[in-house]
Amino acid sequence: MNVILFGPPGVGKGTQGEKLAGETGIKHLAMGDILRTAVREATDAGIAARAYMDAGKLVPDELVVAMIEDSIIEDLSQNFLLDGFPRNVAQAEALNQMLSRHGLSIGRTVFMDAPEDSLLERLSGRLICKACGFGFHRQYSPPSKSGICDRCGGELYQRDDDREDVIAHRLEVYKEQTAPLLDYYRHKAGFRMIDASGEMETVYAALKEAVEG
């Protein structure tokens, strides 16, 4: 079954999506990772996307969909979980058209929700390894040694967009651009909504039930 996981910044899509993919064997397609890989490997879509990024512009929807398509068609027999895509209704409609061309469909669309104060707390506490990109959290999953990555020994840092003032802006952008996806998907078959404000294991259990139930 192919899955879309969406919700506001900091709700846990990446963490929960990666865990679900690891347990079920489906392909975890995180939009941020796909974009970085396409740019690094200089694929056709990656080169085009890099030009927009270097100019300080948003990558157009058609390029984003092209990168998603490249990742999906690597193995059309493997189910996938989309994390961080689509971000708006236009991307959702473009995704549907692309999947239809390949005879594919989405079986579950899961909306993860949490109160805004919880999202602020989660995002402002995130730490990222400069070397390997692995994430920690000051409160929920701190490193064994302050400022040092448990996996590779790299230096941990806080991303600029995880400062509280920037987070507030990101949540406003989400409300304007991505929240309409909830109205788009809520009346479609396979839609589920879960409360993602609890402990990680509780949220994961709810996610598994939403996908498998």
C-alpha cells in the first residue's frame, strides 16, 4: 500500500515515517532528502532545481513531481511512503496525474496533527549533526554527550529555521499553503487523522493502526 504522511512542521512525519518504512519494508521518500540527492548527483531535475535554489527561488511544482517520479519508478513493484510531499493542492493534483500514468494509486493518506505549542517545543529543541545529518532533540532524544553526534561523532547544531521566530513564520506559511490539503484529502477514500501530540510510541501505534486498519 502506498501512503502519504502530512501535517504541520514538527509533528513527527520524518521520524514516524522512517520507522514505519523500516518495519514494513516500504520505500520512505522524504522530499528534502530527494531534493538534496538529485542536486548532489546532478540529475536533470536536480540541475534544474539547483538553478532555482541558487537564485533564491522556489523549485517549481513540476520539477518537484519529476524528482518524486524518478524515485518511484526505480522500482514500481515497491510500495512507498511520501513524507513532506505534496505541500499544496496543486502538487497533490500533479501527483495524482503522475501516479495514474504509471498505474499507481495512494491507499492511505494520514494527517498527523498536534497543538501549536507542542510543535514550537519540538522544533525549537531539534539538533542536527553537521556530518551525517542525524537528528536529536534536547528534551526527547538528547545525545549521550552534549553537542556530539552519537552515530558519527560529528558536531551538532540548531538549524536557522528552528529558531522560535522562524518557526512561527513556518507555521503561518503552513496554514496558508499546506493546511488546505486537509480539506482536499479529508473526503477521499483512505483518509485518516491521528493525534500526534503524545509520546513517540503512542503516536507510532496510532499511525500503524491508521495505515493497516
